[in-house]
Amino acid sequence: MTQGKPHERMQRKIARFRSFFRKGYQAEDLRRIYRILEHILRLPDDLQAEAHATMRHIEKEENTMSLPMVGLEKIGYLQGHAEGHAEGHAEGHAEGHAEALQQVVLRLLKRKLGTLSDALETAVVALTSPLLLSLSEALLDFTTPEDLQTWLHEHAQG
């Protein structure tokens, strides 16, 4: 978990970007992935600028790296690829679980409180999984969108 650790969050964001780039995704797919990373791994403005610069550098670097790999390099690459695949699968599973949790909580909130403002919906989507679980219990006592706003103000400061 990278909540409260913006530098670690930036490093993870950059690592994800690099891994997707190396997997050979097309430019349009990379743009979609980038937008998702922007949403999931939000950064303070100063770190966001640094992350953007690093990602641009990665893009240039990766576009110029096309040397054939031989011997031990190839073995290392294959081992790293296998490890990265396993890690990516586990992270993808966790991210899918988190997204499903977000959707369930949003559905419960809408059923309980009616239509939510874009700001409230965005705030809920930005919550970590532990906070979403906590909210899923707390929302049972909500009667107005203001109850949700108060809960978010008390729990989602970060």
C-alpha cells in the first residue's frame, strides 16, 4: 500500500508504465493505461511533473533499445519476464478486486442515497480498499448525501 508514501507511489507508477511499454502495447493502449495509472496512483503536483518527465525518458529509451539479447542476458530477461508476469497477475487480481469493491459500494450508496454528485463519486472511487470496506458498513446508517460527505471528511484525509 502506498497511501501516505508519494515517492513509493511514484516509483510504482513509473515501474508499471515501463512494464507495459516493454510488453509492446500500441500507443493508443499505452495512453489508456496511462489514464488508468493517473487515476489509481495519484501524485502531488511536484512528483507528477517528475513522473511525467521520467515516463517521457522511458519512452525515448525504450524506442531506441532494439539490440538482440544473447546468452546470459536472454536467460536473465526470461527469468525477469516470468517473475514480472506473476507479479503483474497478482497485482491485476488485487486491482480487479478493488475495482469490484468500489462498484459495489457505489451501487449501495446510490441505492441508499439516490444520485451522487460527481465530487462524491470521485472521492469514493479514490478510497483505499480498507476504507471502502469501512464505508460499506457505515453507509447502512446514512440517510443523506451529507452523511457520506461527513464520513469522507473524517476518514479520507490523506
